Amino acid sequence: MARNALWELREQGTSVWLDYIRRSLMTSGELGRMIEEDAVCGMTSNPTIFEKAIGGSSDYDEALAGLTAAGKSAKEIFLSLMVEDIQSAADVLRPVYESTNHTDGYVSIEVLPEMAHDTQGTIRQAHDFYERVGRPNILVKIPATPEGLPAIEQCIADGVNINITLMFSVKVYEEVARAYIRGLQQRLRSGKPVSIASVASFFVSRVDTAVDKLLEQRIAAATSPAEKARLQALLGKAAIANAKMAYQSFKRIFNEPEFKELRQHGAWVQRCLWASTGTKNPNYSDVLYVEELIGPDTVNTMPQQTMTAFKEHGEVRPSLEENVAGAETVLRDLRSAGIDMEKVTAGLLADGVKLFADSYTTLMEEIEKKREKLMAGTVGAHEAQLGALEPAVSDRLRQLDREAVVRRVAERDASLWKADPAAQTEIKERLGWLNVADQMEERVPDLRQFAKAVVHDGFTDAVLLGMGGSSLAPEVFRLTFGTSGGGLNLHVLDTTDPAAIAGVASVLELDRTLFVVASKSGTTLETLSHFHYFWEQTSGNPRQFVVITDPDTPLARDATARKLRQAFLNPPDIGGRYSALSYFGLVPAALAGIDVGALLDRASTMVHACSPSVPVGENPGAWLGAVLAEAARAGRDKVTIVAPEPVGTFGLWAEQLIAESTGKEGKGLVPVADEPLGPPDVYGSDRIFVALQLPEQDGTTDKFEALQRAGHPVISLKLTDRLDLGSEFFRWEYAIAIAGAILGINVFDQPNVQEAKDLTRQVLSESKPSTTGSGIRWAGQQGATVDAAIQALLGQVKAGDYVALMAYIPPSPDNDRALTAIRLAIRDKYRVATTVGYGPRFLHSTGQLHKGGPNTGVFLQVVGDDPKDIPIPGAPYSFGVLKQAQALGDYQALRNHGRRVLRVQVADVRDGLSKIAQAVGAAAQVR
């Protein structure tokens, strides 16, 4: 077998351990594969890992059921499950333990967080765990708290293998190393063997996160360019320098006379184990904390994503001994900048203990919930009645397993979607969503502090200025959560309709409003127009504006030039529609007072559930993707999303994800959102229904059962509460990526979106379209009256089509109701799927599907006049002119693609929608 970079790492003296455990890793054979192929020779676990594994999977349901029936408490259940997993992993790793002469092959089990400050309790529990597991190749993890140090010494003296965890300080590391030596000396004096295994887990990336935050504060306050440059040069340097100094202490201590005597009697060095080596800052290499810490007598325990990244593009060199003097200089410069590393690392230790304690509390709650569900007989992440699709889905899941598709997704294998090298390069630059939840978890304290500061400064409202992927997740958050926990009133502006813009502005107290300008590219026309308008309205107050954009975009540079309040630079390897769990979704959510930490925690649980360690049939994202793809292949390409309140707007976000990802090359899934459920006889045979279900949800069960009896596939995805939106965002992102791979679609580009933009610019350059007219005007279909034109359009509808209402009018509850009535009249008469989108929002969503997807769309464009217009500062056109140009550009793009389309322009929106509804009703009567 070819030796990849992970094997080269081991050859340099750095053992590769996996920082993860889950039952299916062992039962599926995935751990065995990783040992054989990826040089894995050990494992670490902690309460956070078990929280994700137990809370986010069905791996443990059978064991949970038995323990629940036996009357065990949540704590007793956890201890039983944990011990079983550690035993199983230790058995798989036992051959490594033997072949390395007991150097590697260990699995770590951590004392409970409640013992962090209890010396005697820690000693008792370490012995208890060691005896319960009953395997020689385990390490009991004890935190390096002041109370933990004497427990470490005593456990070593008692012959218990120990992994000392939560070390951030070089000083504490030295105390730990000496405690290990003292424990061995006790054994030697008692005539006992001194071959006791121990590793010292020195945490890395969290140090950079903490120090960088302090540096950024000092950079912002720096008064000279030279001072600013000096501080900027220290960003991302503290963690590696700190670890290198710890390694120098390791070499010194284990070459001192005290240990030399022990070595002569068979003692092993206590290896440095680099922990927390997943990169949290998207601006840093995803393998930084592996590449820079390679050297003899070390271990690097990595999360799966980091291991996969290093296997793919990691470079191996003896880096740990490189430029030690430079590391000393970094730490000296940090001291000169007023950063006290001992204070920083002490804070990190306290935070680490609290993090594990919080995870343990959450884990107990998760187990308690599962106990209740098991006793009620309702456990399960989803239910499905797939009918005739079942055999094809089963076959597809087996194929995904044979072709290792889930592992290849984790390895960012772009060939899953396209064979073309250029396309693969672009795809690889769009896969950052796979680990953004983990990255953003480190940013939660900063987001909370930012939101707190904004409220403290007297702001009451926040307006998100964005389009498509920059606005849809915030809109879902706004409508799902409202204003929570003392947050701001969140508004989302993603239209160029002058009446809608004026409507938002009219409810604001401008000097108490924060504007969030969100654009991945930093060039989005609508968003920049909003920015310029409100900049003028606020007299250019930079403290009222923040931006979310990619690094080094025009908007990022403009934010610096204008000295805006803050710029959130998003990881650039994430496409807009995959950005809900990045700054684009989380900054507005935090401002609204939503618990972004809990959202990310739910998302992280789903990330783990979709990892290669989980059998593909139990992977929630892969399973859903396989179902949607096979449904499309069977002609059921209308994905009808049904969601109850308060998560009723989830379909708005999923609509963009599905349509813009899959609607190209004449193929695609057609998302149907916000279409009220009807009886089975109003649906064609092209539907698949996906329902989000909350506990104790009433009112739709009978309708779903009726649809199932009629032969329609129905999927129910079970949510615990609103915060499960975090997990659903990732589930659907993963599912659509899998569906695209099956259907041969590159889900990460949007080749037709630019067409409407170009045509809009052409319209604006050639003439300024009128913003007003008289009565109703129409184009695109023959007919002396609007009724005749609508009849001509709908007369072309056939089975398998969908009818799209594209409304360039102000979004409002009244307009929602009118458009819903029109769509239902069409659906019920023609038995076709219907969609509704407000323009220009939908251009950044379903617009790609309309032009690039299958020619099954029938399009009714409704454009409202703009008698009260709003100028755009610095632009030669107004918002009304821009909206009219966008509508004309969209109409022309559809015509260019040979689509069936009717454009109806109305002087009065309410009256116009009423007349269109009458015309639709009349057309339905004729058919």
C-alpha cells in the first residue's frame, strides 16, 4: 500500500492518533481501515466527543434501550456506553499495541469533569475506569489542574497509564513531567516495574485563538503603522512557539539524572501529545498544527477532518526543532506587547474544564431525552415511506458504500462531481462548509461579545443588507426566533423594490440601527446599492455599519477605508448557499439574541453523524441525498418541503440550496416551499414530500398518511426544537452534495445566474425602463386581454411541469396571501407543482434552476410599477429603475432559453393580483 503523508509522519517520530470515538467506527471496520491505510495508532476521547456521538446517532439506541429497561440512570448509562466503546476500540488497537512494543495502540478515557478539582475523587475514578475497562492499552485522562497534579503522581505510582490533558502552559507542562517522574520513582523504591505509559496532552490551536483576540484588540488601538505591523506579524504564532518551548522542556527534563536512572530500569519517556490541532482560524492552513510540530517522541491527535487534510496535502519535515530561537522571540515579543502567556493559559485551562463540564451536562440531557423517547417508543431521526423507491434507494446506498463516497467527501475528492480538472479545482475551493461549524464554535465568544457591545451602545434594530445566500438564513432565523434574549430587532432587506425599502426604513429609528452589509464577493449590486443608500441616510456614521464578506474583496477594502465598526471576513472556500453556519448566518443570529453556540452544537452533532465513521445507511445526510437523487431518477423531482411553525420558513432557505445547486445542464431538483398541503388528488406523480416535524405537532399527520396511501413517498425529519435548524442546515447541505454526485451535477457552481445580471446591466446601459404605466400590460403570450394571455400560458402546462410565480412586488403578508391563492388555484386544477418567489431575491435562488434546469417550468412574471421611487446615491439610476431592469433582464433570459413565460406589469399591485387571480380562475374553467 502506498505510504501517504500520515505514514511519513509516523516515520518522523510523531504518532498519529485519532481525536474521536464512536461505536460505529469499530463496528463498521472503519477504525481498522484507518489503522491499515492512514497510520492511526491510537485514539483519544472526551465528554464533548461522546456528547456528539451519543446525542447525534442511532449507534447506541439498542444498548440504551436495554439499559433503560434495566432502570439505569443517565449517568450509569453513559458510563456503561463509554466503557464498552473504550473496550471495543482497545481491542481493535491491541495489535498495534503489541507490534509497537507498547509504545502506541492506546485509547484514552477521561475522568468525569466533576472530578477536575477533586484529587482523591480523581484517583478513585481513575482506578475504577482502569479496572472497568480491563485492557492494558488504555490511558486514563486527568486534567492538569492544581488538584489534578497530585492525582497524576499517585496514579502513576499505582501503575495506572495516564494521559494528562488540558495543558496550555509550559510551566504546567514541566510540573506534569516532574509529577510523572516522581510517580515512577515511588514505584522504583517499592521494587515495582516502571514501564508505565503516559502522554502529556499539550493543547495548541486554542492558544492562537485566545492570543490572536488580544492581538487584534491591540492592532485596532495601535497609533502607528510600524506598531500595527509588528503586532500583525505575531498573529498565528503563539501556539506553535508555545508548543516548541514545551518540547524543549521535554528534552531537558527527560535527559536529567532523575530520569536517566529510571530509564535504566525500563522507564519510558512521557511523550508530548499535541492536542487541539484542528485549525480554527480559516485564514490559517488547515494542517498548520500538524506540519509545524513534527519530531521524535511526540503524538498528534487529530480530528478526522484534519487527518484527511494532512493525508491529502500535508508536508512532512522535522519542524519541531526548526527555529527554536524564533519561537523564543515570538514569546518575548508577546510579553513586550503586554500579553501575559501565563494568564492566557490559566484562562484556557479554566475554560477547558468548563467546556467539558458543559458537554457532560448536555450529554446527560441527551441521554435523558433518549431514555424518554425509548420509553415512549418514538426514538428515530427520521421516518420514511418510500414505496416503490425503496429498492433503488437501498441499491444506491450499497453503491455509495462500495465507492467510499462518504469518505471521499471528507477527503474533498472533487471527482465525485466532475471529471474536468478545471471544474475540480473550483469544487475544491467550495468545500469549506464541511468543517465551518467547528471553526465557528471558536468564534462564539467573540460573536456574543460583539452583540453585547452593540446592545450596550444603544442599538435597538439591525438591518441585514444582502441577497441570496447572504440573506436567506438570516431571514429564517428572524422569522423562526424573532428577537431573543435581549437582542436587536432583526430586519432583512433583499429587494430593490422602492416600496419595500421605504417600508423597512419607516419602522427604524435610524440613529439606533446597525446595518450589516453582507456580500461574499463584495460586489453584489443590490447590496451595495442598499449600503450607499443607508450610508447617506445616516450621514456616513461608520459605527452603524459592519460588513460580512470574503477576505480582500472590494467591500472588505471599503470597510477599512471607511473605518466601519467591524468587518467579519468569512472563510473564502464556502459558496453563498452553503454559508448558513458561517458568519453570514451567525452574525445576524447573534445580533438577534439567538444562542449561536447551541445552533453550532446541534450542527456539529450532525457533522459527526455524517462522518465516514458512520455506515452510509445510517448517515442522515447521505441517506437523504440518496433518496432525493433516486426520486429524481424515477421522475419525482418536485421536492415538496413541509415545515410547521415556528420553523415554517425553513423551505425558503432550502429552496435556494436545492435549486441553485442542482438546476443546471438541463437537470435538477425542483424545490417546492410554502405550498400548503392539499388532498392527494391535487398532486401528480412527480412529487416527493419531506416534512420537518416537531414534538407534539398536530394537524398534518392525517394528510401525510393520505399521501402515503396514494403512493407518494413521504419523509419525516424529526426535530427536537427550533435550535435543530443548526443540524438541518448541515443535513441538507450534505444531502444535496450527495444527490448532485449521484446525478452527475456540480452542485457548487451557478453558470446561469450571471445571465440575468448581464442582461440587467445591458438594459440599464441602453435605456432606463419606465417605472410607471397605466393599467395592466403584458408580453410573452398571445392574447387581446390579460385573461387570454394567461389562458394561453396555462394552456401549455402539462404533467410533470411546474408553474413559477415570479413577483417583482413588495414582500408583504397581503401579497403572500394573494400569491398563495393563485398558486393553489393552478396546482389544484392542473395537478402541477407551484413555486413563488419575490424578485429580485429569487434571482439568487431559483433563478439558476429556471434557466439551467429542465425545461419543465412555466413562468408567470408579475411586475409592480414604482410610482414612489428612491434614488441610489452615486448611481445613474434609481431603485425603481434597477428593479424594472432586473425584471426585464430576467424575462429576456427566460426567453433566450426558450422557456414558456408571460410577463404581466401592474400599476396597482393589489388590484393587479386580484385580476390575475380572476384570470387564472377563468383559465382553469376553460381547461
